[in-house]
Amino acid sequence: MKPIIKYGLLAVLAAVVIGGFIGYKMWNKPHREVVNTEADVMLEATALYTQFTTDETTANGKYLDKIVQVCGTVAQLSNENNVVSIQLDAGDPMGGVLCELDPMGQHKRTDFQPGERVCFKGICTGYLSDVVLNRCSEVVQ
């Protein structure tokens, strides 16, 4: 066997082994603990929403994949497939801040009333028509 082919096969084999190891580590990566972790940033729902609608790229740099604590007024509540989602009013009828409660977490309550002021802490996953926070838990003040 020619040395070039031999070394090429070894390089491919090494790349597969390294790629498999990295994939295994990422697949088994532990979830971030949100409940007992200090928030990276705290702000009002209207301020968070405004930053994303004004300059999404800058807001992504500031908030994406960070633990954000947001306070605001409940606009609506939904419960689909055992995932409770609370939309906080951001002053825009087309969107707001959507806080999805952690389905694996223990929550003191899951019944929130429109007009009620609440605070949640969760991981910011970006902006669609709402700013989305996942794995949220209520912060009692």
C-alpha cells in the first residue's frame, strides 16, 4: 500500500474518532441549572423586546444563551403538551416575551392571571415574533 493512501486512511480514521468523541460529549452535555443560578442580566419585558425589535444582532450578542431574568405583566397563558407558556406584555400587540416553564422543574404554581405582574428567569433562545425564554422558573420577589 502506498504511504499516501496509508496516511490518508489514518487521517480519516482519526477524524472519525475525534468527531465521534466530540458528538458523544455534546449529546451527553448536562443541562444548565437555571433555578439556582444567578441571572446574567435582569430587565423589564418591554426593554428586552424593544432591544430585539430595534437591533436583533446586537441583542443576540447580549442575551442569546444567557440566563435572563425578566419582569412584566402577563398578557396570556397557554398549556400545550404539558408545557406552560406565559407571554409577557411588551407594549406591542404583535409580540412580547414568551416564557416557557421548565417541563422538568418543580414549580410552586403554573396558573398565572392576565394583568398579573410576574418575574421569570430562563435561557434566552432568541427572537421570532416573541423573545423566547426556555426552561423558565418564577422568581418570587
